[in-house]
Amino acid sequence: MKISTDEQEALWAEQIKYHAARYIWKKQDHVVPYRSKKQNWREWWESKYKESYIGYVEKMKQKKGA
């Protein structure tokens, strides 16, 4: 079965969001470099994805069954 372009784009967007969350896990309280406003990585993620970072992490933990 062939996947549509819109479905592929949505899949890629979700994968990028997931991997961005993984990338910042250990440094979530560090300040993002080169930003005009002092923001930590967790705040950056929340402003980019308009969702609670910790809420997203918990949702993914439940989904994975960890």
C-alpha cells in the first residue's frame, strides 16, 4: 500500500518532534545558545511544538510501555 504525501509529511513531522524531545532530554534545563531571549531547551521545545514537554514525554513513555 502506498502512503500519500500528506501522510508521509505528518509521519516525518511526528518523528522530528519525537527525536527533538529525545535530543534535549539530558540538557532540558540548559540555556539554548544564540537566542535573544534566555530560554532553556524545555521552554524552546514547548514554544516550538505548543505542547508541554513533560506531558509529551509521559505520553511517549506510556505509548512505548516503559
